[in-house]
Amino acid sequence: MTDLALDRDKMKRKGRFARFLKQLFANKMARFGGTVIFLLFLLAVFAPVIAPYEYDAMNLPEMLKAPGFGNILGTDEFGRDVFSRIVYGTRISFTVGFLAVGISLLIGTILGALAGYYGGALDYVISGITDIAWSFPVTLLAIVFVAALGPSLINMIIAMAIVSWSGFARLVRGQFLSLREKEFVQAARVLGMRDRRIIFRHMLPNALAPVIVLTTLEVPKAIIVEASLSFLGLGAQPPTPSWGAIMNSGKSYLMEAPWISIFPGLMIVVIVMGFNLFGDALRDTLDPRLKD
């Protein structure tokens, strides 16, 4: 292919992507959800600049101080600034959400692609393992794995990745079962292309749209699971400012200092709502047939 043809192809791809973004952000849900995600991402990146105090800075004379001047969201039982802890907790939520879902995506995509492309005995074995993993509640399995590995942030990410890959595997397998009978795949086989090139160069790009949508919907689930495990003491350990851990520390002070649990709970609601709204809008844009 000549340089001119390559330039034209790049321009076409850029044009299609620009039209896709224009169509996506014409949706109010996409604009609202994308804005929420972007603002919270900035909050996580610039946490040291935005937070007025260190997340673990104790000030016992100021413990259980109500929201007001100096501590806009109040303080906890150790006099730590709740706003600062929530700001730093945004980093924990994004880190766990993206890492856990990213590892799950990698595992599920590889297994689903192999099962859908080759079929036969390999498909039978992978599908059987996938169905078993799919049948168990994610949170329950994550608790079992974290209890076995030991409570920590790293172990929680590993546990969540291990138990969450089955959804991606089922989706990718279904896409590959449909794509492997298409004419462009048959033509690639006739031309003698290697299976690896057919899978990753021709089939996988055509199966990515629903996978991207599922990814945007799995991130908030991972954030909820992380908060749940941290609330139970199986995730981030003190003084790490996970939103779930902050809520757990405030449960004993709900009557006298409800702000310790209320504000991180609201943050969980906001971030989950943002991802879900953006994911729904992305789904509608990529496949308008799925609109309600």
C-alpha cells in the first residue's frame, strides 16, 4: 500500500472516530456520566494538591468534629480530615476498578477467543470452567479468595480479577462463534494466514464493541466489591483511605458523627452512577438496536 493510500486510510479512521464521539456525546447520559468520571479522575490524579491534609494526619483534640470551617466534611474518630481521606480514596477506587477489570478483561478475552475460534474439546473445557465461575456470586468468591490470600489491597485486586473474568469470556466466545463463519475469516484461512494473526488482527477488532461496553459496566461493579470487602476488613487495611474502610470506621459513630459514613457512601453512589450512565450511552451508540 502506498503512502498516499495509508494517509487516506488514516484520515478515514479519524473521521469515523470523530463522528462516533460526536454521536456519543450528543447523548445527555454520556455527557453527564463522562463529566462525572473525568472530574473524579482529576480528583484522584491531583489528590495531593486538592486535599488540605494528609489522609493519615491525626489530630486527636479535633476528633469527631462536625463539618465546618477548616474541615468541610468533618473529622473522624482520630481527628483525620474526612474530605482529605475521601479525596485520596478516589485513587483506591480507580486503581482497584481499572486493574481488576483490566486483568479480568485480559484473561476472559484470551480464553473466550480460543474457545470461540477453535471450538471442539477446547471450547468444551473452557466453556465448562467459565460456566462454573459464572454461577458463583462475585462478592462471595472474592471474600473466599481474599480470606485465603490474606487481607490486602493487592490480594483483593488479584481475587477480584480471578472471579470476574467469566463474563468477558462468555461474551468474546459468542462473538467469535459468529465471526469465524464470516467470509473475511474464511478468506484469511484460504490465504494461509496463521491462526494468531486471524484472531488478533481480523476477528478481535470486530468483537471489541460489546467488550468495551461491558468493561465500562464492570468497573463500577469492581468499585462496589472493593468497598464491600474493605468495609468487612478484607480489603485495604488502615490507614489506607478506602471509601469502604472509611464507612466501616464510622459505623460505630452513626449517631454522633454520621458524616464519617455518609460522605464516602455518597461518593460510591456518584462514581457508580457516572460509569453506568456512560456505559449505557456507549452501548446505545455502538448498537442503536439496544435502545429502550
